[in-house]
Amino acid sequence: MNPLTFKQDRPLDLIAIGRLCIDLNANETNRPMEETNTFTKYVGGSPANIAIGSARLGQKTGFIGKVSDDQMGRFITNYLEKNKIDTQGVTVDQTGAVTGLAFTEIKSPSDCSILMYRDNVADLKLHPSEVSEDYIKQAKVLLVSGTALAQSPSREAVFVALEYANKHNVTVFFDLDYRPYTWTDEAETAVYYNLAAEKCDVIIGTREEFDMMEKLLNINESDDHYTASRWFSYRAELVVIKHGGEGSIAYTKDGDSHRSGIFPAKVLKTFGAGDSYASAFIYGLMNQKTVSEAMKMGSASASIVISRHSCSDAMPTIEELQNYIDTAEYEPVV
Amino acid sequence: MNPLTFKQDRPLDLIAIGRLCIDLNANETNRPMEETNTFTKYVGGSPANIAIGSARLGQKTGFIGKVSDDQMGRFITNYLEKNKIDTQGVTVDQTGAVTGLAFTEIKSPSDCSILMYRDNVADLKLHPSEVSEDYIKQAKVLLVSGTALAQSPSREAVFVALEYANKHNVTVFFDLDYRPYTWTDEAETAVYYNLAAEKCDVIIGTREEFDMMEKLLNINESDDHYTASRWFSYRAELVVIKHGGEGSIAYTKDGDSHRSGIFPAKVLKTFGAGDSYASAFIYGLMNQKTVSEAMKMGSASASIVISRHSCSDAMPTIEELQNYIDTAEYEPVV
Amino acid sequence: MNPLTFKQDRPLDLIAIGRLCIDLNANETNRPMEETNTFTKYVGGSPANIAIGSARLGQKTGFIGKVSDDQMGRFITNYLEKNKIDTQGVTVDQTGAVTGLAFTEIKSPSDCSILMYRDNVADLKLHPSEVSEDYIKQAKVLLVSGTALAQSPSREAVFVALEYANKHNVTVFFDLDYRPYTWTDEAETAVYYNLAAEKCDVIIGTREEFDMMEKLLNINESDDHYTASRWFSYRAELVVIKHGGEGSIAYTKDGDSHRSGIFPAKVLKTFGAGDSYASAFIYGLMNQKTVSEAMKMGSASASIVISRHSCSDAMPTIEELQNYIDTAEYEPVV
Amino acid sequence: MNPLTFKQDRPLDLIAIGRLCIDLNANETNRPMEETNTFTKYVGGSPANIAIGSARLGQKTGFIGKVSDDQMGRFITNYLEKNKIDTQGVTVDQTGAVTGLAFTEIKSPSDCSILMYRDNVADLKLHPSEVSEDYIKQAKVLLVSGTALAQSPSREAVFVALEYANKHNVTVFFDLDYRPYTWTDEAETAVYYNLAAEKCDVIIGTREEFDMMEKLLNINESDDHYTASRWFSYRAELVVIKHGGEGSIAYTKDGDSHRSGIFPAKVLKTFGAGDSYASAFIYGLMNQKTVSEAMKMGSASASIVISRHSCSDAMPTIEELQNYIDTAEYEPVV
């Protein structure tokens, strides 16, 4: 099994909190954005993608966030509902904020970039008063994404959500998801990442993200064991550190570590790999899989999504995922 | 003829100053934006459209503006150059600004709306120091669009451009182009519209735009003759007041007025009508047409553009325009 | 006489518009502020000082401005009323703004400096809608001070006041009063100084202030005759250019110029010299004095004020002023 | 004795972090500020006052903060140094910030208020990179004041200081010192107060301040025992809750509570009572006093300061304090 326990008497499996935005993916690929002409619109944002992935896998999923009071915002809410995600925690901005945008550029499968619109966005205007203790305590899991910490009042809304989750034994997953462009100051970033991580049961991030958090405190080791054990001294039970092409390692408080393997895929773009991994990994952990099995499910989901055009709409159902695991080639990492 | 004179010894026919942005036009029409999926990217912004229209008609055209330092900004500069517009006056922002966006929604030919992204946009960061007196004095005409007055430092850049234009007898066309969403305060808007209009030779706007400017000064007549004569007491020689479906009236300082007729068109969308009208109207006035003939050219150009998908890319060449005038049905307004 | 005419059928002689603030003058003089311990509180701000000077001289005076909703704001309004200044045009801020402060440091009579508090100040929050056309048309003179142009919405309020004044033939005096610390950008400053000066009948400033305005337009002559004649081509009838210790020169539209002399004084500090000069100079011009006589009155008033501790409270009555002129030594400038 | 232990091998007794500002105390008392004329200048700000009190009592004291680059800032640094406070942790702002001001109004001994200038103040611009781990680890005690949490980057600087203090076993005193006027949102305030308090060894505040922190989490008991035990579940060893005229109660982790008595004083003003109390209370705890004895020292110090004109300059030496305790009447609270 795995070191996590989930409160079973809860009507919702997972509530995600944070960014809801729009991806505008270039239809013409393998060229710079200067030469693309048309875009397709998808719901995006890391916690949105994870929530959609979770719902596709059959989990009862909810969302806490804020959308703009315009066609973009309504498109997002409609899409979540079409995917059976509970949106009672999604409020509508009344200040004239817009929906964040991410224009994607796919020059080659390995050379992808994003052009972001993050000024005056609705998702960062979520206020602490819009986070309901009664709602959070109905969930087994709270999924927090780091981008929601970038600005007030969304930053404070997340800390309030963490208080409620800790108080009611909701298991908290923290997907670091650090995006430098929404932050103005690296030290500011690191302060809040560290404060939030202290209150989380599972922390998932890249080596570079953990390094950013440690640099603030004059820690420059970049040592996975040290990083994991630092968080075990707070609340964490499981720490996943990603090393890009070299795969991920999951550390558990009992001292074990687990490496994930890879399902080689026909890659269209790299976007969405982390979110699809997270949604299936969490699903596995919540459904009596071992850490290694859950990591394998994450890898399979990532392989499926990076071969498709969108991040959110590409998320597999549990049947697709199981079928893929059963039939695709899997390469364990030594 | 017409009341305007143009300095003939200038290498450039027209320089436009102001907004350069991107239109993202929904490919699926006759539905709300919540239900559209794909968008096509075009250069947009009123002065950009007029400059493109001017260049297509064969005028030597330049632009003074600012673009973002990203793929969107480079797409705009590339497109202007492809259309033979001189871009030596187009600077590149270095502060992390983005390109303004306009998502269009075409619910029906008569029910079109725009969703704007105007936070932290590069075009409003044009600084007075980036407006060259030497460049402006090379032009016969300066085309100013009101949206550039919305914020500092673009606002001050326009006033400096007006000083240079007046000093060197560059004929100034002021297209009011008032867009409430980029302004925070109607009185603030009206102050700068009035100050700028004092320094212009031709003023083109809707009745509502002139009303907004007059309301500030406790003038509530909404009277075209009064409006025109107020501006004749400053510098204006020609004032065009648009009355939507009822057509436009052009007043000249000598007391004459001229009504434009209409070329009935198969309307796809209403966007771009004003910009295409302006580019052909200015072309006519600069090429020895009477005011009435220039207005007819404007109407023809508008008819062509509103039957096509884009605003900028749809601008006709002089051959297309002349052919349309020669063959299409024309309804004079009584 | 002088070239100005004033509408005699007006109940108010002069309305000043703009800055109302607090001076905190060090009681210990001839030392740096690091070593001063106590301060005395006075009403300050250039137009406030001029209005107080005007009222002391017996003119019917009013004020248009905005004060903070606290003890500082009420102190200002009380003081104005005690000096018989009409305050119906003084509104009270409701946004939590503070009163601007000026801490003075008098190291020696010739080495004085000011430490300003100008963040979030009430005076710059005066809104165009708070400027009454009915009120302005009751005055013979409108006194505008340049600092009110530093920020929106005060900037637009001044332009609206200028429109009303011009419409109703209120003679406008523009005291440039350029304070670099309230402006963020010299080009921005210069644009609005120039636009405002076009609408004024009398312009009073230092050579450096006029240079700042001309530099924007690539004029680098620093030539008094040129400067004066540039403004005569707009609306001005009288332009006063100050050359510090070398005295001031007043130019009139008919080509004449006038130099002011000096009343040698026992100087305590240099603050307030310009404001006291302006109030008595305007008084003279409004009371059938020649330009030279009015300048002499200005010099006398300045001599009185710079020998006293405050700027505002030190303003002389007409009896004091006349007595000073009659008895003090006067040195004409050759 | 008391429950706290202090690392004895440290060269500094106490480092305070946070606000450095100027108090401008009206010399004329028993009247509203509208009627006061002169002010005396003192160094102010809660942590500054506590540091000055600490130094006067003979403790080796340092400060971490930021001052403006002007006469006010230099006055503060000079005054700290004159009081033998180490200022190597005091940096000078380079962004044009000003020194915060507090104008005091003493209508009667029991009706005192403050008019604050807190826009663009230097003290809130302290950056995490300006907080030195090497410096903090030289101290026995770190004194944190809540106002420093009001804005970024000072807020993050405090969290970094807390990390260093916890890492190096520096005993942290948290003086809540909640001033609503520097905060824009009560929920935002409460989030950071709670996060900081988790990392502190001693928490001192009024009942209202603790209520504000608890309200965020839907705790409305206003129960001292509950409040204290909530913080004991984190890091705190000692929690002091003040009940205004009814005195204070100190709770220790072992379940004990202690009430302070009062030294009846001839009150001039109430300002400075809390800061003088804190400085002597901390002194007592650091010098082998029991909690009750330390509270008595705090009360004596408060009595001395509220009978004098300033907060900082009025802080007693250890001789004055001891003499006062030995001779003044003391009323224990039952």
C-alpha cells in the first residue's frame, strides 16, 4: 500500500483550488508562433487540468476558484460542469478581471513554449472569504497548486484552505507548479512556497522548484534525501521530486524511495505531462495502489496526454488509462 | 475640391500613430463565444487598420507605435512590413508588456461584440521621447486615433506628435475611436479628447463620441452644426459626424455639409466599417476628390470590409475599390 | 496702466485652484533637520499662500481644492475661513487620502530645503466634477498653480477650470510652480504645462521652468523674448520670467518689457518669496497699477515674507505692504 | 523562574525587527489637533521603542530595519546609535520612500489618537535579502512586531527572520501590535498573523488582536485559555493576553496563569504603554525573574512612560526602573 490515509466518509474525493484559465493552442505546429494563424480554445491551468483528469477517471471532484464575468469565464464553468466537476466553489469576479490565457507554441515536440496573459486575471482574485470550511471538510483530498500563491488575495485564500484542510484531516497534495512569470521576486515566492509546504501531506515538484525554495534559507545542497526529510519534519508523508528526462523519485517518511518508469510515447508537445501524471498518481494512491503502481499510472496518463493536442480535453478515462497500461510498452528506470 | 491642402514635398503620404494589437476572430460565426472553438489571428487596432488600408490603396504609409517583445509583437511588425508600411517609428517594449487582444464574437451580422485584453499593453507604453519630430515632418498627413489618449505615456506621446504636426503643417486627421473599456473615468476621457481635437484639421466621430466630449463642458445640445462650428473656431477645416444607420454628415468650415450614401452589402460582421471608411475617405481627400466623392470611396471600402472575416487583411487595393465603386449598387441618402 | 482687463461685474476678485497643504517649519534654524527638534504648523501650498496673501490685501478671494478628512484637513479649512477666504469650492476627500506635508530645513538664509510628503495626498484628488462652472464665472481672476497638474484627477480638474475660465472671460494667471518631486517624468510634465499655458492670460515662472517646457519641443534657446512671444501667439498678454538673484522681467504683448527692483531684506529663509510676490503683483494689476508698480508691490511683499517664519501666516495686509513700500529702501535693477 | 530558556553564548541580547518611524507629538495637550501649533520630533514605532527601552535597561540590542535616505532617516539612525543600539542591520532605502509619521493628539489623558502617514514608507521596504542569518544567530532574542507583516517585502523579510531564528534557537517574542490603518483587508491580516505566530515562543497581544486572528478560522469564543492553548500546540511557551484597564494575563504551557498589577500613574497620554511594558517584561524574563516579577517590571516601566511626553525618549534606565518599583505604590489585581 502507501503511507497515506484518506477519510472515507466524505462525499467528494478531491477538491482542487487555484488557477482556471484558457489555453489557446496553435493548430499549426512545428513552427514559431509568428507564423501560426489559428488557435483552438481549451480550459487550462494546472489544478483545472488535474481536476478534469480526476473527474475523467471517475473521482467525485470539486473546484474552488474564480472566473471572469464574460464569455471566457462562462466557457470554463460550462466545461467543468460538462465533465461532472462540482462548481459550487467557483465564484464569478465582479471587478472586471479577465481570464488568464496561455498561447502555446510548438516548434518541435521538444521545443515548446507558452506566451502568457496574467495581468488582472480573475483566478488570482479568489478571496479568503470565498473559501468555505464546510465545503472543504466534505473532501478526502485537497489539491493545491503553487501558482495560486502568486498574488493576494488568492495567496491568502490558499492559506485559509490549508488551515481548514488540516483542521478536518483532508489530505493535502501540493503541486508546486512554479511559474516565474507570475511572480515579481524569487525570495517572495520562496517564502510562501515554504510556508504552504509545511501544511501539506504530499509535495510534488521538480528538483529546480525545491532548489528555489531552499535557496531562500541558504540551503544549496540540491539533495533529494535532504529535501524530503526536511518536509517529513513538518507534516509531509510523501515527497515526489521530478528530474525531467531521468524520471521521478518518490520518498516516503519511512525512508523508502520509489522510481517511476516511462511509457515511450509519440510526443506532440510536452505541455500537460505534469498535470496528467498528477491526476492519475493521486487516483492510484486514493485507490489502494502502492506508490510504485500509482507512479506507473501517472506515467501512463502523461504518455497519453503528450501525444494529443490539448492538456485538459486529452485526459483519459479510467478505461483508456487501464487499456493503455495493459497494452503499451513500459520501461522501468533502473 | 475639398478644403484641405497637403504639403506635397513630403516623402510619406500618411503616418498613423497609436494602437497596434491582435484581433482573434472566431471562425465559427452566428453563435456566442462560449460556443466557439477556434480563432484566426489578424493585426488590428483602429490606426493599424487605417494604415493598412492606406498602404493597400497605394499610399506611402508609416506608423508610430510600440509592440511587445514577443511573438505577437513580431507578428505585427512583420505584417506591417509585408504591407509595405514603414516601421522605423515602431519601437519594441522592454518592460514585459503584452500585445492587446480583441476576441470577436459574431452572434449575427448585427449583433457583434468584442472581448478585450487591455491590461499592461505595449501600445499604451509609447513614450514622448520615442516620437521623432524629424519623422513626422516627412509626412503629408498624421492620423491620430483616440484610444492612444487613454493612458500615460501614450497620451503624452500623442500630444507631442500633435505639436510637431502643427509646427510642420502636417494635416492632422483625428479619428475619435472612443472605447470606454480602456478609460477609467468619463471626465478624464473628455478632457483629453477636447484638448487633442483643438489641434486637429479633420475630426471624425460618432454623434455619441462628440456628445461625450461636450458633456464635460455642460453642453447638452447634441447639435451637429453647433459641434462642427465649435471645432472650426479652433483649427478644424472638416468635421465628420456619423449617425450609424442614418449615414454620416461632413461639415466644412465654409458652411457646407455633405451626406454620404451607402453601398448595400452582404454583411458578415460590422467590425472594421469605420476604419475602412476612414482609410478610403482620407485617400480620396488626398487625391483631389471632392468631399462627397471621398465619402463615396469610404462607403465602398466599408462595404467591402464588412463582408469579409478580418478588418485589416480585408482592406481593398485601389483596383478592387475602384472596381467595386464602378459595379456595385449605390444608394445616396436624401 | 497694464494690458489686462478684468470683468468688473463679478462678486469675487480671485479664485485660486490647487494645492492645500501643511508646512512644518523647523523652529530651530541654521542647522540641518537631523538636529532640529520642534516644528510649527502652517497652512501651505503655493496657491493657498497666494490666496491668503490676496485676502490679506483685501481682495474677495475663493478657493477650489480638496482636503483630507482629518485634523490636518480641518485645520486648513478653518484657517482659510479665518482669513475670510470663501471655501465653498473646497471639498473633503472620502478615500483616506492625507494632507501633503512640507518639512522645511533652514541651514542658512541662502541654504533652505524642503522634505515633502506627497504620496496619496488629498489635493491631487480634486475631480473635474467638483469644479463648478457657476462658481468660476463669479470671479475676475483664476489663479492656477502648476503642481495641480501633476496627477489625475487634479490635472483634469484644472483643464476643466481653464475651459470655464476662458468661456466666461475670467482672467487666468498661471504660476508655473514646477516641483520635480511630484512628477515622475519630465516629458509628461512638460506636455501638460504647455497645454495649460496655451489657455492662460498671464504666465509667471522661472527661466528654468520655461526651459523645461521648451525642451520637450526641441527648443533649446533659453531666450526670454522668444519664450514670451511664443505664448503671445496663444492667449497670453503678460509673461513674467524670473532670473533668481538677477530679478524678474515682465513682457507684454505690445513688445514692452519691465524689470523689477529689490527691497533688500533681513532674510530668514527664501521660502514664500514667489507666492508673496505673486499675490501682491496680481493685486497691483487688478487695482490700476502699471506693470512696474505691480512688480514693485510684489517685491515689497516678498521682502516682508522672507524675513518671517512662515509663508502663509506672514502675508502682509495692504496697510503693512503700503507702509513697507513707503519706508523701506528700494533698489531698482538697471 | 520562567519557562523560557535563552542561548547564553550570544553577543547580542535582543534584536528587534520592523518599523522605524517618527512620532510628532503635539506640544499643546488637552485639545484637538486642529488647535495645536507645534510638535516635537521623536523616534517611534513599536519595535523601535522596545529596542530603545531594552538598550536603556542595559541590554545589548540590535535592529533590523530600513530607513529613508533623507534627514528623517538619518535622525533615526543617529538616535539609535546614541542609545547604543547596533545598526548594522539597518539599511537605507534607495527608492525614494519616506519615513512613516505618527502625529499624536492628546485631547485628554484617556482620549488620545494618532494621525498616521504610512504611504510609501521605508520601513515596509525591508527585503528578505537584507535579513542576515549570520546576524540573527548572534542574538538570544528576536523581537517581531506585527506591523512589519503589513506589506511586501517587509512581510517576507519577517518570515525569513523567523526561519533563521527558529533554526538557531533564538527565542522569538511576537508583539502583535495590530494597526488596522496599514492593512487593506482583515482576512489578509489574520492569515499572516497566524502564520507568524506559529513560529514564535512568546506571543503578546490584546484580546481584540487575538480575536481578529481567530475570526479568520471561524473561531468566535474569545476565550483566553483556548487562545493560549491553541498556540501552545505550535511553538509558544508563554502567551500574554491584555485586557486594557483590567490588566493582563500571562499563560504558560504548564497550565499556569499570572495576572499583572498596576502602578497608578499621573497619566499624560496612553501612547507607549505597551512598548515600555514589553521592553521591561522581556528584560525581566531574560534576567532570571519569574513571570510575575517580569510583569511587575513591565507595569512599572509603562507607568513611567505614560507620564512623560514621548514614547521612546521616555524609556527608563534600569536604575530609574528599580527605583520606581521600590518607591511607587503597587496595586496587585485580584
